Amino acid sequence: MKKFFVGVLAGTLLATRLLAADAGLLRDDHPDEYIVQRGDTLWDISGRFLAKPWLWPEIWHANPQIENPHLIYPGDRLTLVYIDGQPRLVLNRGTGGVVKLGPQVRSSAREDAIPAIPLEEIAAFLTRSRIVEPDELQSAPYVIAGAHGHVITGAGDQLHARGEFPDGEVNFGVFRAGQLFTDPATGEVLGREALDIGGGRLLAVEEGIGTLSIERSGEEMRVMDRLLPAVEQKITATFYPSAPDEQIDGTIIAVERGVSNVGRLDVVMLNRGARDGLEEGNVLAIHRTGELVRDPVTRELLRLPSAHAGVLMVFRVFEKMSYGLVLNATQPLRVSDQVSNP
């Protein structure tokens, strides 16, 4: 009889594993257990278990008894179990208790908790650099000189800028005009990249000339750099992976550093933004644009079908465009490749 029940239990477990595999949720080679390592991300860990890592809320079981979200740390043990026939991950922190994981898992309260995605790759884009309307940068106060007439200025110095300073604003970022982005299909101007150079505090304004004390600088500030009110955006790992609610059909229009080739962990710019329904955390599939070939019979130029080539996560959204981080690339990517719902 004991053998009978053991056989039934084993058969049930096998059946649930097969159901999960049939649903395409779990990877065929998924582990039953994983110990979190320093340097891991939630995306990496989910990719060990799931065929589609952005579906991690499907496997992390919510615990309504706990108000604050659980954090995951190096050394934690994740074990795959089945609840009501559905695969779930449970967390054992080595304290004798098992903690259920839910889609609210995030890393923000403790620096040593693992992040959702590699934050070091996107830190500069999360904090200060931004996309603005071209006339916003053009009409902003501009640097006319450093202290004592110096042409270039850095942290610890002062600079002078001329223009209209908004009432009540004392903290300013110093920006340099970057790329002007246009939609490759419509020609619409989507915005200009404002590259963060540094920032400081406004000390005084006399006859339209402001004096700024520079508190930080990434590179030397120069005449004609622009001042914009500072917008502090803390680095956070609170990205919930999800498919967009709206149908997205867009294009990679640029890549960080201005190169044309794109690879894993590169930051790319997309010609779709908030007005198109994109939100932070949205995951998009990348499709490599087909090559142009000539028909050997008709001599026509034809474009070959596009092919799935990777996945990216949108991490910062502006009105007309957004930044995304390439999390997976199965083949070399490039500017002009297409993105769409996964």
C-alpha cells in the first residue's frame, strides 16, 4: 500500500511538471533549487526557471499576510514547488522558515539585496540625463563664463549663466545638447537628448545673470552648456516586468555612445513612449530587420522577413520615446531593428 501511495505521489508530481512544461512556462532544463549568488539579478534568476523571464510574477506566489515586499539576498535558497498543480518558488533564508514570493519582489530597502536588472548599466539614465523638447533646451539659461572668466569649470568652482531662472528654483543641472531624435517613419521630431554634465546650487541672480556653485561634475563645463531645474530620480530596482497593455510596434533609433551595433546590456532609444502606452518595466521583443537581397529572376530588391533576435526592458519613459536595456540578444542587433510586444 505504501508503494502505491508513493507511486501516486510521484505520478502526480510528474504530471504537474509536465503540465507546466506544456504551458511553456518553465524551461526544460530548469533547476529544482537555486542558491542566490552575489551579482545575480531577478531577471537572471527568473531566466534559470522560466522560458520567458518577464513572466516571473506567474511563478512567485503572493503572500497577502506580509505588508512589505520580500527582498532576495545572496545565500538565499529558492526551491521550486507545486501548489494546486502550479509551479511556485519559495524562499528559505536559513532561519527555519519558508517565505512565499510574490510579484511585488523588489530591491530598494537594502543595498545588498539583488536588483531586478543590472542597475550599473543604466544608472546615468535613471538619475539625470533626459529627453526634452528641443525648444526647452534652446530657451534654457546658458553658461557665459566660469568664475574669474575661466572658459571651463568643474566641481568646487562657480560659473555664470544668463537667462530666465524660474522663481523658487535653486538646484540646477548643467546639460549639453546631445542627439536630436526623429521618427524614421514619419519624420516627427521626438526630442533632444540632454546630456548631464554636472550640477550645482544657484547663489544669486543679478540683471539676468545667475551665479552657480558647482557641487558635482562628470566632465568640464563649457560656455553655451545649458541649465535646467534639477529633477532627482533615485536609482531603484522596482521594475515589474510586463507586456505592454497596448500594441507596440516601434524601432530602435539610437544606441548609447552613438554606435550602430547593439548587444546585450546596451542602452537603446526607442521611437515609442508614454503616448503610445509604454510604461517602465514593459518588456519588448526585438526583431532583426531582414537583409535587402536582389531577386535573381526579376532583379527586384526585396527585404527578407525579420527574425526574433532578443528582448529588452523599458526602464525610462518620456512622452514620445523611451530608453530600454537589452537583456538578451541571440544575434547581433543594430539601429533600425524593430520592437514589438513579446
